[in-house]
Amino acid sequence: MGTALIYDEEMTKYKLLWVDPACKIEVPERLSVSYEALVRTGLSDRCVSVPPREASDAEILLVHSEEYLEGVKKTPHMTLEDLKEFTLQYGDVYFHPNIYHCAKLAAGSALQLVDSVMTGKVRNGMALVRPPGHHSMRSAASGFCVFNNVAIAARYAKQKHGAERVLIVDWDIHHGQGVQYCFEDDPSVLYFSWHRYERQKFWPNLRESDYDSVGKGSGAGFNVNVPWNEVGMENSDYLSVFCHVLLPVAYEFCPDLVLVCAGFDSAIGDPEGEMCATPDIFAHLTHLLMNLAGGKLCAVLEGGYNLTSLAQSVCQTVQTLLGDPLPQLANLRSPCESALESLQCVRSVQRRYWSILKHAGKTATDSATTDVSTKLIKLAKAEEEKAETAEDERSQEEKVWPEPAERLRPPVCSVSVLPDDAACPDGLKRLVSSKDLGPLLVSRIRNRSMEDAGDADGVATFSRLYTLIEKMRTNEVPSPSTGLLCGNGVALVPDVAAAVDLNCFHSSSFRVLVVCVGKEELNYATADGKMLVVQISGEDKEEQKGKYYIPVCLKKGCGDTVGFIQAVFGLLLPLGYEYDPGLVLLVRMPGSGVGDCMWQQLIGLLKGFAKGHTLVLMQTNDGACMGPTASALLGHPAPPLQELLTPLPDDGGALERMRERLQADWKMLQTTVSSGN
Ligand SMILES: COCC(O)(O)CCCCCNCCCN
Ligand SMILES: [Zn+2]
């Protein structure tokens, strides 16, 4: 299924008609520049073009009051003076004779997107709209917004398409207070927003934008605010919040639909956000949401005022929605102190509402908690001083960042290495040609992995595996012999443990992340850091052997979905981002007990690393899950993990303690302010 793109140049036909410093950044070129970038890069041609439509009164009244709508309806006929007068009643927004028309088109575009996705016409999509929406309230315009496009879309999805749970992810750098107010007592809509806050000193300067606004009444826990109390946040800060807050909660919420308030003023270069995250981060943020709700994701443009980073970020988002392999995120640093402070505060208030966070931020004793809070106050004071001085420096420097690297484009194929008698699943290309392996390698394979040295078929399979690895390593160009641009693959091998051993022959030139699901003993060489092995099993392994072998024990085995998801988001993904491998080797040990849905989710998530170069190894007699494996490798969204809706008491405490122990070596595992320094 495809990706919808909604755009109409009509929405560029309104602008600021008078002087207002607060509004001058919201210009029509924001929309045209974004669309032109999609055209120039060939991405728009790959999308399903869906026309916008005007939202009806009834649809607008799903969120807004009659009196507000009646007022806005009068603006097309107003004189310039009347428009100024009308505007004065609201903050940081402007009206124009054509803005009502555009506001109906913007809201209608979001509804068209919801229809296209909920009816299965497309898998996901993006609407490029103006005016944006997330600040507008029931009876008030605010922050360049007239109608709350995404809030209307959420109510519409519930009413027209019977969606029971809708997740709204707001990665715009401003707090979408309009969305928060709309759903704060509604447990069927989970609103997540991060935003520049600076301890309430940043617009819209609301006390209720802080982390302790968790929703009200039956909506308690369904509002998640992550305040950024400093500018300059980077990719690692954003990814930490996704891994340690948003994703665990989102998976437990198990939405039927994901709506994104896709504002790109959170990207580097933006005058409003003053953050340092690069445009390619949105490829990863989008990807990390794409296995929720069976892939049903609607992104609706909100803010973004640096036309260069806006256009680049929009392209990164759309290219990921289309399913292209992700860019590698270079040199992540550890989350900064201020981000860790926010992370710790959010997790500590939200853990009483989300069982998956139940063990979050568990401090040893109360005194530790007060220590941390006094430390936070000291930290805040220090920031105050620093903020005053830094203010002027910052405004001078112009941010520069590298153009995002060209990403792999189709045809990137999924290949399979199978025993001759095994059927090749639809969509996968069978690798049959295997280059002649030198006698040395053959003998090494034989005596490493073949009980029966005469097993020609086994050697043939291994040699094909070797070919597959070679293809992935040198994948930048389609191979001359097969024309294949080898993206990922699956191999059924006679002896999985030996195959992993085989791999350590070849990982000399780049890092391999080895994810083992199941309990078999593996022999690998990890001391040199060329391999990071994370083994998830039900076995209580003896202490980990050094930094590069991390045994994760799930007391209730790999069939425990809550524990598995906690291990994936709390440990595996942060480790993967920090380790930044060139290849991911996912090994499914026989008898692991992992469920097919969880297995597909795992493959889907791991494809975010190493430009999608994932090699799945399974034992020949484990071929039953070849179907789900092939589906995930081909990029089909994984089915929702319904079990998370009624989580059983888990042993997340053990995982939390393990994470705290490992964070000395792995900084992306941090979720609290380091009490040490
Ligand atoms: C949903 O609209 C997208 C948005 O969140 O980016 C709107 C931001 C309004 C920012 C208003 N203050 C501007 C002060 C000038 N420095
Ligand atoms: Zn914004």
C-alpha cells in the first residue's frame, strides 16, 4: 500500500497584511518550498496524490464552538481594519480575507488523510497544510492557528471510522495547548508533546505545559508533556525521549491510528526552536512510529520556519513513510543533563499510569529522591545564569548543518538463502549463486560447523550465506551479476549457532549488532567491539561478559510481551543507536518462544539501524515463522501487540536495574540526572 500526499497551492494564498514581529515568520513560502522539495527529489511522484477538501461546519464543530466558527466566517468580508480588530482578541496569530478558506482546506486535508488511511486506500500519508492547527482552542485562534486540524481529525477518526484509541504525537517545538485542552479528560486520545519550555519562559508560557500535566479525571495519564528547559537539544535527546517515554507508553496504549503534529521547528536552524537536531532525525522518529496501529500513520504539517531545514525534514519524513531505508545517524552523544532531568521527571509522574513504566526512576530511598530534587534546583539556578549570558551569543551565530546524505532508494530487495528443498516466500529473491569460496574458507566452515564434514548441502548453504553478507557489506551498488541492491535478507541454516560463528569471520570492516532471541550458547568474539551481542532469553545468565555482551533475562521467557517490549525500548534500541552498526544480525534460536507479532515488531524496529541491512538467521527446522519474517523484511507493518492492553505484572524491575548498571558504559541508557557528578 502507498503513501498519500495532500497539497494544494490554494493554502499558500494568504499572508500577513500588516506589521507584526511575532507573526512575520509564518509565510506562504513554507508550504511551497516544502512541496517543491518533494517534487525536486522525485518523492512526490512516488506518493498517491490525494486532493484536499473543505472541512464542513459539522466537522469543525467537533472541536470548536459555534460562536467561534460564526466569528471566523465573517473574516472574508472584513476590511483590513476589521481584520486587525478581529485579530487583536487572540495571541500571535493573524487573519486575512482568504485564511478562513485555507483553514477549512487545512482541516479538510487532515480528514482526507484520515479517510485514505482508515479505509486502507493507502498505508500512511502526509498533509502539507497552512494555517497550522495545534494551538487553536475551542473558541480561540492562537499561534498562527485557526482550526485545530489534528484535534478535528482525531474526533473524526473516532466518530466516522470507529477508532477506539488515537495517539497524537506532537514533535513541533511548541506545546500544542489546543490539543491538550481538547483531550485532557479523554482516555481514548493519548497526546504526547515535547516543546521548548525554559521553565515557562518560552511561548505560550503556560504552567500547564510542564511535565506534571498528565490529564484530568478519566484522562489522567493520557497527556504526556516533555518540556525542554534548554535550547540546543540534539538527536540523542530526542531519541532518548522516544525510547524511554513515548514508545513504551504508545505500545501499551496500542492505538488504532497515529496522528502526528508534524512541526519541523524542532530541527536545527529554526529561529523559534533553536534546537540542534538534524533533519534526518525525522526519518527515525517517523520510522519508530510506523509499526504502531498496523502502520496507519497520518502526519499533518504544523510549524517550521527555516525554509532549508523545513524542506529537508519534510523530505526525510515522506521518504520514510514510503518505506525507504533510513539514514545512519552519526555520532550520537549522551543526552544532556537538562534532557535527563526532563526525562526523569516525566517518567516519575507517568509511571503510576503506565505499567510499562512502573519501575521507572525507582530511586533507592526517599533521601535519594530529595537529593535529586535539591540537585535539580541547583541545576536550574546554574542554568538561569548560563541562559542570561548565552542569550545574546546564540542569536548571533547562524546554524549550519550538512545536507542529509542520499538515502538508498528502491529497488532495494530482500533476499533469502534457503536449503534447496525449502520454498522461497513471495517477494523475496532467492540467492542461489554463491561465489566459489576458497578451499581455506570451505575447510574452516567445515571444521567449525559441520558435524558431518561430507555435508555438501550445508557447505553450499553457508557459502550462500557468505555471499549474502558480502552483498550487504558492499551494497551501495546493485551487484553486476544479479542487479540486486541487497537491503536485507533471511537465511535458513542447518546450525544457527555455527552461522553466527561464521559471521565473526567477516565483521572486520564494520560493527555488527547481533541480537539473539533464545537461550542457546553462542560462541562469538566480542571483546574487540566489532560485535555487540544482545541476547534476550528466559535464561538467567551468569554476569555479562564485558561491555559487548549483554544478556537480557526475561524471567517469564521471550513469550512475555511486556518484558520483551521493555527490553527492546529500554535497552536494545538505545544501545543500537549508540553502537551504530553497519549490519544487524538477528538470530532466532530454536525454541525461543517469541511470538510472531513480537518477532515482526522486532524486525521492523531493527530495520532502523545500518541503513536497513538486517540479516535474519533461523534454523531450518524453524521455517514456520518464515512468513512473518519475510513480511517484516519486506516492510509490511507488524500487527499490533494486543497483549499489551492488559499487561500482566512483569519483572521490569530487573530490567531497570540492569539498565542502571549498564549506563556507565552506554550513555544512551541514561534516564536520570547523574547523581554522581
Ligand atoms: C501550530 O503552529 C505551529 C507553531 O507551533 O510553530 C506556531 C508557533 C507560534 C509561535 C508564536 N510566537 C512567535 C514569537 C516570535 N518569535
Ligand atoms: Zn511550532
